Amino acid sequence: MGTAPSRRLPTSEELAIWRAHIETFEIVRARIESRLQQDSQLSSGDYRVLLALNEAKGKALRSSELAAHIEWERSRLSGQLGRMEKRGLVRREPCAEDARGARVVLTEEGSRAFRASTRPHLRAIKDVFVDAFTPQQLAHLGEAAAAMRSHLNLDAAPDQP
Amino acid sequence: MGTAPSRRLPTSEELAIWRAHIETFEIVRARIESRLQQDSQLSSGDYRVLLALNEAKGKALRSSELAAHIEWERSRLSGQLGRMEKRGLVRREPCAEDARGARVVLTEEGSRAFRASTRPHLRAIKDVFVDAFTPQQLAHLGEAAAAMRSHLNLDAAPDQP
DNA sequence: GCTACATGATTCACGTGTCAACTAGATGTG
DNA sequence: CACATCTAGTTGACACGTGAATCATGTAGC
């Protein structure tokens, strides 16, 4: 099922849409990240880690669970946690069940920083992203993202042989 | 003119669209860049610089013209050019009219690399991006990008007092 | 138990981005 | 001409991302 993708190159209109889309939303991402940084001294990486830990039972996760949850490479997470630990946002402690592993624990300070960042961050998303569009356009964007995810076969069950 | 942006936070639907959009198109960008790297051993930064130089008269530009053209910070361009020069894609030569400046010249090798990269790169854009959508959806994406550009006041004349 | 392999996590080298400081040549004003 | 100031470009410190290599611990097969 599905139509065969045509073998031609993109037209100049298609190319222009690609370029406009990627360049524009790159700026959007940068603006929202910059607001997060200014408002809360957090990078988007910090925020993502704090969000995941905050939702976790006991505000702690095994490092590899965390990596899987936010879909990051392990080495990426390792570096990120190192920086966050230096700033006191998280703590790493040895894991009782598996001496190889580490539990990543949200500190009180990390928890406070996350709670304080949420509202202004959501606000920035509203101001910069949501308010740019009509409800129609926003719905179209949602559909486009869904179409893309299906095109790329994301959303597929992650552990299939 | 224009409706006042409401002061409420984004709804969970709006937030979901934001997250789906940014995460999905981050993956799209990564895939297309990875194809460019595999097909042509070029990063997207390399490609952008080569594209600009290739279009320039004499396949050369002053460093600051180049920076302005592709809208990069000067230090970013400086580092990029250093790496590209090491690989033989561009050459920097002193500038006759202004001894401070440098002319960035596309080398024969850089020109060849760019020409060889174009088709596979366009092909990747078609495969990964364009073919994910119906023509309607693609048009909607173009409109969304335009709405966002206008929301952010991009497209404004760059040199207004 | 011992060897082989799988797994959790870190480390290293490198490419890449930002911002602030710096160098050196241009320019404008007395 | 002397001085302040502007401009072109580089450099350095740091944050961040990737992939390969490394190290230690777990687990399976004998």
C-alpha cells in the first residue's frame, strides 16, 4: 500500500518550502531555548532531564532508563549529567541491585529549578510558537508532524525482532 | 491591527503539537544531514558555505559578506572556514583593497565536491521531507512557515533605523 | 569455577555553536 | 600628524553532540 515515491528531484517550490521551514523553525527553537536560559538558567537539555526525573517515581531513575526514556545516546546523557551534577541539579549514586549502574537522583535544588522554570517556559512556547498560528494552521502542523512520523516509521513498536 | 495574544498557557493539545513538531523535524534534519555526510562527506555547514561561494561572482567572497549572506556569526564562520581550509575545500587569501579582510575562495576541489553533492542532497530532501506529505500538506507547511516568519518579524528590512 | 559474551556507564577525540576578548588595519577629527 | 574609534577577522573558554574505545560488572555455557 502507499503510492510509490516519484524519482524526480524536488521542484523549486518544494525546495523553497523545505528551506523556509527548516530555517524558520530553527530560529523558533533558538528563541524558546534562549528564553528558557534567560528565565531559568536552564538549557533545553537540562529541562528535558529534569522533566523526566521529576515525573519518575522517587524522582530518580537508572541512567539507562533515563536515556531510553528521552531517547538520548548514553554518552550524551553522561556528559549532560556531569554538567548538571556540577551545578547541583542532580546527584549520581551507586545502585544497590547492579553495581555497574548508577541511580540519577533529582536534588532539591534541581526540583526547585524545574518547578520555577515550567510556567515561563510554557509561556514562551505559547508566545513564540502557538500564537504565531491560527487554530487551523496549528492543527495542520499537528497533522504534518503525524504524517512525517508515519513516513519515517517512528511510532513503530521499539522492540520488534 | 492583529489580535492580542491571550495570556493563558498553552493547552495540552497545543503543547503536544509543539513537542511533536520540534522532535519530529529534529529527526528529519538529522536524517538529511546524515545522508549528506554519507553521500558527500559534507556537513550542512560545509554545504551552506559551498552553496554561497558557488553562487558568488568569481566563486569568492569577502568573509564578512559571506557571513552576512548566510546569516552566521563571524566567529562561527571563522571556525568553519578553518576546518574547510584544512580539508582543501576553500582557500583564504589576503584582500587587496582592505588589508584587514580576507577573500574566501572556492577551490577546484571545493567546487567539485559541491557539484557532486547537489543531486544526492536534493534527492534526500525529496525522499525524507517532500515525500512525507500530500501537496496540500506541503502547501500548509509553507503557509505555516510564512505565518511564523511574519510573527517573528523576520523578513523585515534589515537596515531600518 | 572459568571463560566468553552482554550490558551499564564513562572517556576520548573531534566537529560544532556562542560569547567575550583580542589584534590589526581603517577612518575621522582636531 | 595624533588620537580616539570603528571594523574585519581570529582566538579562547565553554557548552553540547556523536561515535569509538574502554572498563567494570553481570550472566551463560561448559
